[in-house]
Amino acid sequence: MKCRNCVARLVGVALMLSLPCAANATRGAFDVERWYSILDNVRDRAASNGISNDVIDATLKYPAFIPSIVKSDKNQAEFKLTLDDYLARTVNSVRIKNGKKMRNTYPTMLNRVYQTYGVQPHVILAFWGLESNYGQYRAAHKLTDAFLTLMYDGRRETFFGNQLLALMKLADENSLDINDIRGSWAGAMGHFQFIPTTLQQYGADGNGDGKIDIIHSVGDAMFSAGNYLARLGWNPNERIVRRVMLPADFDVSLLDGKTKKTLVEWANMGVMNPDGSQIPIVDMTAGLVADVNQINAQRAAAIAAAASATPNSNAVDTDIAPMPVVYAYLTYPNFYRIKKWNSSNWYAIAIATLADELK
């Protein structure tokens, strides 16, 4: 029986709550036929993938369109914090204190992750801290509704359809109540904010109960994170980043992390420790990452200051104007493994910084 027939009466209540807002959306009045078509497709796809009728019925029992989720998807923030501001926000004293507390709370589990996957406790704690503030983040949205809403919106219908199907499979295989699974508006869930397809691929049972539940089980969450990082190639014997000092006139086009050189080559270009000593030289390539906008702003300010100091001069010799010291981060292979988790340079540096604080 098609979904349109079996849930029409039940879905009506949820839709009535959302239609007034949806009708004002830029796409026009809410398209009920499209909504039912999506529900039908979900039922057919789930059935063809062997998902139980119980999970299918639970998923489609009271489906709701949530206009605020569409608004969030269309209005994602475009602003970018400076690196210093981002680190101040993410690696603060409270997060460091709570991370140390969690290390004392879960020493056995963290050691088991290390023994199983080779990912150190302080690294697991750093990801946990940034992703959910050690589980304190409380997800607001029922994920089935989030995915159905985003499928209806259509911008990435295939992607979110695959996420919903993966979520249904996870609920079925692990005897989870799918209507109890909550996450972000975009579908990230649990202590480490995995999306369903990532959890499907890397999820691991950490507490030995035969299930994978990264929302209610810290052990499952930690094991899943450890498995993910191990599969990305994590090397516990390598650093993530090293803060370094560069020559004042260093070419900032090299500071996006994409240009990789041997440590000998970087040292020959004047890269050194912040105290002026030589960086450790091993057989390894690395990149360099820095806040280029901030560096350019500091250089412009130095030139302006030199100009104001010589008001009778027609031009300022930028070779004479004292340039500020430039700081950056050498980015080792583990840095790029973190970027497969989250592609932001700032995020990877924050993970490294917090991990160092939690050693």
C-alpha cells in the first residue's frame, strides 16, 4: 500500500502545523502532492533495501515539514572569524577544564580506544569537546523530520534521501527507536556529530551490548570516532601542527596549507620555532597555515604607521617600513587527516591546540 494512502490521516496533523509558514516560502504554496510523493518514495526505497515494516511505519507515522530547517539551510552564515578569535572561542579555559574532567571520568574507555585504534585519549577528547562540548550539546530536531524537510526543499534531495535511508537501516539493525533519534538541522548526531552514512561506515560497538548507539552510549561514540580516525590513517607518533615564526616578508600565498615541502626546505626558507631556534628536522613533508587576512592587515598597518611618521615623503619605502613578525602553523600529515573529518583549517588547528592542552 502506498504511503499516501496509509499515512494521509496521520500526516495531516503535522502538516497543518507547518503549512501557514510553508505557504509564505519563496517556492510558493506548500506542494502536498510533492510531499506525498517523497513519502511514497521513502517507503518504496526502504522496503527494497530490506528495512523492516516496523521501522518504515515508525518513520512515516507522523512526518512533519519544518520550515525553520529550510530557513537554516538557505541562510547559513558566511562570516569567518579570525584564527585568533576562533581559537579563543573553541579552546577556552572552560572547555579545557571539562576535557580534563572527562579524561578522569572515562580513563578505561579512552585507553581501550587507544589500544584498539591507536588514537590517543587527548585526541578523542579534543574531537568530543569541539563537536558536542563533551555531550552537553542537546540536538533539537527529530532527524526523520529534518531529512524529509530537506528532501522536500530539493536542493540536495538525493544526499538527504541517502541519509534518511542510512538512518532507517541503523535504527533497524540496532533496535533503536527512530523517532527518538535527534540531531542538528543538517543531520549530524551524537557525541561526535556523525551523519548517518558516516556512522554506517565507521560505527563501532564500544560498550559490548551488540548495538551501535552514538547518542546514548559514550563508549560507542568514542569507539566510532577512534575507528573513523584510524581508517583515515591516524598516526599516534606524529604531531598535528607546530606553531612557527616566519620571516617578515614571507610569501603569504604559501600559507593555505596546500603547498607542501620537506621540513628541510621550510627551514631553509626561514621557518623557525617562535623562540628563533631551528624547527625539528625529520623526513616528513608539511604545509603552512596562517591567517593571511590578519597578516596582510598587520602589514598594511605597519606601512601606514611608517607613512604617518614621515609626512613629508611622497611614498613609503615598504622595504624600510618595519614589518610585523609573522606566525603560522606547520601542518603535518595528521592535520590533513583531520581535514577529511572537517575541511576547515581553523577547525584542524583548534583540534590540535585543544588536544595539546588535554595531554
